[in-house]
Amino acid sequence: MCEKLNWILFLVFLHDLNITITKPNGCDTVKEGDSVNLTCIKSCNSSDHSNFTWSKNGESIVQGPVLYLRNVSSTNSGNYTCSLKTHKGTASEVIHVDVEYAPRKTSVSVTPLAEADVGHNVTLFCSSHANPPVQNYIWFKMNNTDAIVAGHQPELHLERVLQGDDAEYFCMATNKHGNHNSSTVTLKTKGRQILDEEEAQQPAYQLPIFIVASVAALLFVITLVAIKRQDIYFEIKSYRASL
């Protein structure tokens, strides 16, 4: 019975590992460029520091009681554990390191195409990598050298584009760590300008009806002219016969 109790106590001892994390200036968050220290602590003090091994996302990375993360980037984000090298299967609780950063790789895409037919709809999409996610989007339309605000959503909808919508557009993505601009995208329009809403909504069958009516009217006028000329001819002929 004593041997069994001692074995149970030994298992508890092996698993009694903890991790403390030291963040810059005691901040709750870790952002790119910061330095972070993870320290593995065992209940029973040991001078053999090589006994500790560190793992990130389940893969062993380094040995020693302290894991130094210098000038961290997004690649340092992950789940960290420490364990005893001499006792496989022992591991501390998981510590998640989440490295935050300002928006980057901001880009604009256009659908259906950056060259749009006049009167058709166009949508511009702004995308960016950021942690935490982008909180604000701002769209700009270039007017000569001036940038005019055109929208505040991830998508910019241009309904029934006009020839005057030809311009360069770009977006700016922002979170609490900063902002980043995309490169400009040039929108071009092609085709005839629709004059007004009524013309755009005219049924397609009205055009052939108009053509038929115009031809009929022209034939009617030609017929009247021919009849009139014939009447004049007979009158002249009758007058000459009476002489």
C-alpha cells in the first residue's frame, strides 16, 4: 500500500510544472518588436537547468528554464509548454502567446473588372492582414493630386458607373497599432453614357415600333405628293385640250 501511495505522489510531482510570462512594462498585450520571457518553474528547485525543454505547438524548440523571445513578430505567436527532459510525458500548462501588429499587406480587388461598362455596377474590396483585425476602413478617390474620402466600409459599391467615375482608388486599414494604405487601383469606364433614367428604362420593343411608324408616315406623304402631282397633270392636260 505504501509503495502505491508513493507512486501516486511521484506522478503529481512530475507534473507540477508552471510557466510564468514576463511582458514589457507589465502590458496585457504583446506587439511586434517587444521582448517576452517565458520561465518554467518546478515545485522542487533543481540546479540542473538542462532538465527543461520547451515546445511550440507540440514541437521541441530549445532547452533551459527560460525561453527568451526577442523582437517578436507574428511568427512567434503560438502555444508554448515546458517539460522535463528526463521524464517524457510531463508537461506544463499551455501558455498562448499572441503577437499583435498593425495592418499590412493591404490590397484592393475589383469585381467584375477594373474596366467597367458605363451603367454597370462595380465593387471594390479592401483586404488587410492585422492583429487585432482591422477596425476601420477608409476609401479614397484621387482627384488630381487630392484624395477625397469615398467610403468607410471594407467594400466600396459604385452603382451604375458614369464616365466621370474614371479615377484611381485606394483604401486605408486601421487598428489600434497603426494603419496601412493599399496601392492605387485605376477604374476605367467604357461605352456610351446613358442620358437619363427614363431612357435607360425604355422597353426594347419601342425602337422597332418607332421605325415602322416613321416609314409608314413617309410612305403616306409620298403617296399624297404623287396624287397631287397627278391631279395637276390632268388639269393642265384638260386646259390645253380646251384651247
